[in-house]
Amino acid sequence: MTAHEVNFDGIVGPTHNYGGLAFGNVASMSHSQQTSNPKKAALQGLSKMRTLMDIGIPQAVLPPHERPNIPFLRSIGIEGRTDGDVIKSAANSHPELLVRAYSAAAMWTANAATVSPSPDCHDKKVHITPANLMSQLHRSQEAITTHAVLSRIFSDTDAFTVHKPLPSTPMLADEGAANHTRFCTSYGTPGVEFFVYGMTYSNPGSSPKKFPARQALEASEAIARLHQLSPESTLYAQQHPQTIDAGVFHNDVISVGNQNVFLYHESAFVDTKNTLTRLRNAFEASYQEPLIFVPVSVNQLTVQEAVDSYLFNSQIVSLPNGRMLLVAPQEALDSQRVKAVVDAIVGDSSNPIDDVRFFDLRESMHNGGGPACLRLRVVLTESEQGKMLQSVLMTEELHATLVSWVQRHYRDSLHPDDLRDPSLLRESRTALDELTQILELGSVYSFQK
């Protein structure tokens, strides 16, 4: 069966700001209260999408969410005759809530959902579960809009099942595909789905001490059941608590896989050796060929260096010629030690990764998200791709339209103090209203209803 991996990248929103909201995300915390550039951020993301599209990687887009989130502020008792009055009231009385209502973190669509392709699922449909993101207030607001958008894009119920987010409770804390990797020989064959968790209620003593673990084992197990995955091809592993405390808030900050390749740091898991053995055995049982491991030792790169450079938050993409490309952040090029690791990976003929491209995504990186954070991987057959909403698929024309849209609507700079300005609300709504028309999404935002 012919299938392709479509990368759904998040468009950076017009309220992209450095609120420093993500406790445990070192980059986000360290850039708190600095001035951001929403226009540059959006254009950097669109440039990455266009480059990957041009080399044959299918791309699609997911829209920003409605921000500031006035319904959220009203739901917690912040009153005002007009929406502008609500902003003024929040700014004066609860600025810590206002900045959360302005979060543009939905740009990191690796957290939007967990996706299982149809070959993996018993009913042979694509299954999608939006993440509840309940561990962080600013991100927990995303689930409703994400579900609405994905339900619109994948509305054909004969091909797709878009589940509701899991109940919002710590025992089912779910952060989406940032903690999920699928291994296969080709995208259209049944794969091995690998879920990584940071905590489990059956063993709470194994949790990190400094920063919170965001993914619960119980959530990953629930998603596997909902997606009708084969138990023999579904594996779970625990992040090492010490790596979480070092700033590895999601597994995609310390490992990344694509098809039959797994690039990982040796400190990624509680029991890395056993984890790799289980992955190897499951993969070989399915395909009768080895899974290719690309390890990085602590001597090559410390966990801190991995966090600082976001090397493992690179994308690994399969090119039309069958080889693989590493899509890395500029920060990985700026460090001699990290660049040496990249050179070793690309120069090693025992793995298919034989090229690398570095992208300037500093606006996203300063807020704690690299190339892999910006995309949600969705494997689709040609028939399934034809049944999804076509207007979100990236083309030269759509790229040019979106660049023009950003140039017209986005600010060059945004300081956290600017969030007090009700005109930003009007600017954002005008931009998003036009975007839903460009993408043919209908009315997915509350202000449109």
C-alpha cells in the first residue's frame, strides 16, 4: 500500500510572545519577558515548510488558535462589558492569567495529537486523539480548538476517527506525539508504535524531583486502546527522571525516529538497554530485518548540550530517493561539539541519514520548540489524503498567500506589556478570520460563532 508521511506544521500565531510559561522548558523559562517578533517567527516556520515541500516532503498546515482566549478569561470570572474590557480587567487584576490567555503555544503541533495510521489500527482507519495538555494551564486551553480543527480536516468518518481528548486529569495527562514514535519499513506497512511516558500512577516514586513529568503511562495506554493497536506492536518506555529534571520535558527533546531509524541519547530512558532490546525484538518480529539504532553517548554530548542545542528535536524525513535528511535547528550548527555529532551521523554509511539542513527557527527555539515541535506527522495513503480537507495542503500558491497574510497582519515586535493593549485582540481576530477563509476551515473560533 502506497502511503506518505504528511507533516502538518503549525502556523505561528500573531500573539507569539515570550511569557516564560512552560515550567520545565528551560528555553522558555530563560527567555521570559523578552521582546518577540511574531512576523519573523511565522515567516521562519513558513520557510521551513516551503523548503521541505520543494524537496518532496508533503506538507500541510494547522492554524493558530484564538488568542487572547476571552472565553477562558470569562470562564474564570474575569468580567467586562466588552472583550476589550475583559483584557483591561485581567491586566490590572490578574496579569499572570492574561499572559496565559495569550499563549501562542499551539504552534508546536507535535503536541496537538497522537496519530496512528490505518495499517496499525484494527478497523483500518486513521485514528487521531487530540492531546489534553492538562499539565500546563496555558496549553490546556488548546484541546477544544485542536479537536474542532482536526475534525474539520479529517471529517470523512469512513477513513478517519478523531477522538475527543482524554479526560483532563493527572492520571491521564497526555502531551501528544512529542512522546510517540512509529517505526516501520515503509509508511504503508503496519508499524511498531512506541509510547514514552514520564510518570505512572502505579509507581509515583519514579517521577522527577525538580520539573513535572507531563506524560502519564495510563494516558498512552488509553490511546493505544482507542486506536485499536496490536499489543504485540505497541511498546512503552519511561523517560529518565534525571533527564526531565535537566529540561527534557518531552521525549522529542532527547530522541527522534523515522521509519527504521532511531536516533537517541543514551540517557533518554530509565532502562535504555532493555528499551532498545524490546524495540529491536518487536521490529524484527514484524519485518525480519533490524531496526537501525543511532546512539549518542554522554561522552559525545551531555544531556545539557542536547537540551541547549535541541539536536534531538530535529526532524528525520525520508526523501524521494529513499535516503533520509536531518532537519536541524541552527543551534546545532553553532556548537562545535554538536556539529561534530551531526557530522558523525551523516558520515556513517551504516544508517540512511546522509544529509543535514540547518534552519533558523530562533523565534520558536527561544520559546522552547525546535523543528520537530513544529510538526505533527500524519501517515496517509493516497486515498486517505484525497479524503482530507485539501485546502490545508501546502502548495506554492498557498505558501505565497500565507506569506502575504503574515506580512499584512503580524507585528514586527511584541513585548509582554503589549498584551494589555485591546487593539492586539482586534488585530489577531481580523487575521484569524481571514485565515479560516484561506484554509476553508469554516467557523472554528468562538468569535466567529
